[in-house]
Amino acid sequence: MTSNEQDADSLRTSNQASIEAWRDFLDLSVPLVIELGHTRLKVREILELEALGIIQLSRSTGEGVDVETDNRLLARGEIIMIEDRTGVRINEMIVQED
């Protein structure tokens, strides 16, 4: 077994122990927010909005989206189409230490 395989096994074991500690909470629903971008508009600009108008966001189309829960960044991904629905493909998980 290589060092990388040992590290992966150790991480897997650690993750399993963490999951077991949270066993009673695993079925709770948690709201997720998928953020495409953000911007600020003046009240005048908001009042002038109309159907088919465009609001420019802070990100370019290639930058992807953030997946957040409880105002904390959880992952980054990209918008995909799944049949007639929209989804998010997770490209990166964000680990935040408290």
C-alpha cells in the first residue's frame, strides 16, 4: 500500500467516525443557496426594471456558482442541464475550519 493509499484510508476512517457521531442528525433537511452572483442597484434602477430586462451580475459565465448553507460556503460548481431541469455539478468542496 502506498503512502497516498494509506492517507486516503486514514481520511476515510476519520470521516466515517465523524459521520457516526452525527448519525442522529443525518436526516435533517438543510436549505442550500446556489449563488450565481450579486450586484447592487439603486432604487431608481429597481423601479425601472421591466420584463425581458437584464441585470448584470458580478461574475462572468465561466466562473461557476457557489453552494452555500447558513451563509457559509460549502462548495463550488457549475450549472448543468438534467433533462428539463437545472442542476449543479460540484467541482470543489470547501473545507472551513472553525
